[in-house]
Amino acid sequence: MNTTVPTKTFCTVIFSFLVGLSAGAAANWPTWRGPNRMGIAEGNPPLTWSEEHNIQWKMPLEGDGSNSTPAVWGEKLFFQIAVETDKTPPASAEQAGPIAGRGRTPSSLYQFKVVCLDRTTGKTLWTTQVRETVPHEGHHGDHGLASYSPVTDGTAVWANFGSRGLHCLTLDGQIKWQKDLPLMRIRGTFGEGNSPLLVENKLIVVGDHEDQSYIIRL
């Protein structure tokens, strides 16, 4: 079977479910699986869906972020994307020793970005690029290069891109700090994806991969 991989892809993000959450503290969806990480949302979501029915808004977005769960705080909605470019620089240090397996090994630069939308209208409030590099390995066809989910506490947003680093941004999209993480090696290029855990003023990051795995507390 022949597979054609486009040089640039676009994902359509539909957030009617998140827009329809009830008011109050539970309306915030600060991390993967939401409040208390239970995957439970209060509200009255629709039971039927279609391209036109029960969709409050749809926004076409550049890049790949279809496996990332958005975080919501107040009227702001945050998520992560990876955008393939047509730039092919000389092999970087990160590309050393790519693992053969499922998916193609990227050869062009990708831009890794954090995006903030208005929760009610879908309008883009800001997009911040936190890293541009050539990924060292590919990923499974059902996965992506931006499958991590951000976390927020209403004062900042933390976005983990794994081998592309951990990044802390203000709610207005300004980079506060960035930290490189160990390069991950994934068997069969299944792809990376591990959202950070925020506990009071501690940020917990797990790296589970084929080399020495780790847990980091920041």
C-alpha cells in the first residue's frame, strides 16, 4: 500500500464540549483528563454530532496536534502543535542515530508551538514558537510529534515536548523559562507523549523510553 505524507498538514479543532462546560471552578480543564485528573466534566454536553449539528465553532489549525488534549482556564484554551517546514538543514546533533521502525524519520525542520484560543469564539489570541529542530525519529501513523498536553494553574502554562524540551509560558504567551530534557528513544517509533503533572509548586515530568527512563521534579 502506498502512503503519501504531506509536507504540511492541518488539523481541525472542535471544542464545543469544552465551551459547554459548566461555570465555576469545574469549568477549568487545567490538564490532561481535567480537574483531579479523573476525566470527568460537569455540564450538559450534546449526545449527537455532525459536521453542522451541535458544533459551536471550528477552527482550522496549522500543523499536527490531533492527539493533544487542550487545557482551559477561564476564557483561554491552550494546546500544542508541531508544524513541518520545507527547510532541510544539515544533520543536527539531535538526529544522530535515528531508530528504524514505523513512520518515516523526519528530514526537515519542525516548529514546535504553544497556541492559545479564545474559548468562546475560537479566535487565536497568540501562538508562541518554543523550539525549531529536526526530530531524531518518526512516529506511528496514529500518533504525532505534539501529543503531549499542557498544564496550567491560571498563573502560567507548562508545555512538555519531550525530546524538544519543557517550556513555561505566561498566560499571554511570553516564554518564562525553558529546560532541555534527555533525548527519548521510542521502540518502533511509536511516538512520544507524556503530560507533566503539577502538584502545588512542583512540576513532575516522566520520561519512559528505551534508554534510561527518568522522573524529574522541578
